[in-house]
Amino acid sequence: MSLTRRSLYPFVLAAMLDTPPRERPSLRVLDFPAGDGVLSFALAASGFRVEAADLFPEYFADGLERARSSGLGAASLFERTTGASLPRWLSDAMAPEPGVDPRVLPVPLDIRCVPADMEGECPLPAGSFDRVVCVEGIEHVVDRHATLNLLRSLLAPGGRLMLTTPNLLSLRSRAAFALAGQRAFKSYIDEYTSVWGRSPDGSRTYHGHAFLLNYFQLRYSLHHCGFRIRRLWPSNWSPSSLLMSPVIPLVWAATAYSQRRAKRRFVSYQRSGLAPEDADPPYREMMRHLLSPSMLFNATLIVEAEAVARSA
């Protein structure tokens, strides 16, 4: 997509619409956290069986009312809500069957949004979804393992998690962290401005980007919560990172050097029984991810992970 496309949602939508239209009606999808429903509406219109969950379901109710009063088709509503103009191939991919124009495709308005806490109470039954979409949620929770364990429990065996989070290992973010200790020069974490909302009774707090995590931390947590990374999807481009591309050879050398000790320890762990004998060393895959365009040039990580047997 265009290098100037700043919204993340078209990229998440594109990743989900990689599923052929004939398969979508059989797939149960949970959008959690659903926010104002921008992704829920688009996925439901595209043929998926969608449910939504959020700590603040009132946000979803507001989005549902706006969708109802807009009178717009699914693709047009998505564009208005995200501020992004969809390329023709992506809007066409929304069609649940041939001959349907997504710009006039009705938006399903019967999607339910249940009140649920990503770290606590969730009324949804275990194993009831084939896909869980978690857009910009994991960096807002205090206990990410509690969240990932919950999402894992909601997935049927072999189900997929589509998770996004700000990319702390883009070239731009690496430079900003080295100089300012923050992922970007225009963002800041402090105890006041990083609280983005509270319920009127004070029982629910919407933490901002207070719990950011990088690829290494996310990979570790996914592994120990019963997931295996299957793919990194492209997302919104960082022009600053593109301008810094001449430093990639240095990044390659530093990444390769930093793995040396871990590789030796992995062998010793296998010999001592601390790691399974049949476990594949993760370092080649990690190197491929760390040096991919999705990692170096994208402002957001979009990770597709499969629900697998939990590892020790």
C-alpha cells in the first residue's frame, strides 16, 4: 500500500482478507479489544462470523450507532472511520461473494459486544473461536501473559491470533530509543498522560502505551502461552525508517553478533535437558524476522500466531 497510508486498520483488514471468501462463513472471529467496531463491521460484512469484546463496550455501542446513522456501505464506512482510502484490490477483497460491490455492501448491525477484561473476567466460552484479532491491545495491559493465556483459551486447536503492537525495532524506533529512551520523539510515557481513560465509577482504567514490548519479549510470551509465530504481515510504513536504510548492514552484524552466546547456551540446554532434544533452534527464524522489511521499516508489528500445545 501507499507509503503515506498512516492508518493501521487497512493492513490488518488485508491480512484477514487473505482468507478466501468461500471459507469465511465457517470461521468464528473475535475482535478483542473491539473499540468502536471499525474492524468488526468490515470483517462481518466480508463474510466472517464476528463477535466483539471490550473493556469499554460503550465505545462499541457508539460506533454501532454511527454506523447505523451513516447509511454507508461497508467499504465506505471503513474509509470514513479510518481516514484511509482503500486501494481497489482491497475493497474488492471485502466482497463475500462474486458480483457484490463492497462500497454498497450493507454493514451487519447485529454484532454483539460483550464486556470483557483482557486480564480478568471474560464471559466467552473457551475454544469458541477460530480467529482472534487483537489490534493495539497487548501494550495496554499490565499482565500480558494473563492476556495471552486468555486469548489462547478462547481459540480452538489450530486457531490463529492476529495481534498488532507498536514496533519498537523499526529503524526509527531504535534511533529514538537510543537518543531519548522512548519509541518515538513525539510520544512519551509518564504516570499522568499515559492514562487514556477511566470509567465514571473508576473501576476500569484504559492505560495508554505504558506496557510496550518489543519483538523479543512478544515472541517469548507467545511461546510460553501456547502460540507459535507463523508470519509477520506488512503494516504502515515509517518514512523515517526508510531514510535510515543505509544502516541495515550494521544492524545485521550487530544482530548476528548478539545471537552468538544464546546459540551456545541453547546447545548446552539441550544437552542438560533444559530444552527439548527435538526443539529447533529459533535463531535462524528470528534473524529472518528481525531483518525483514516488516520489522525494519514498519511502524507497527502485525504478528500472526497459531495456537499450539504449550511449551515448557
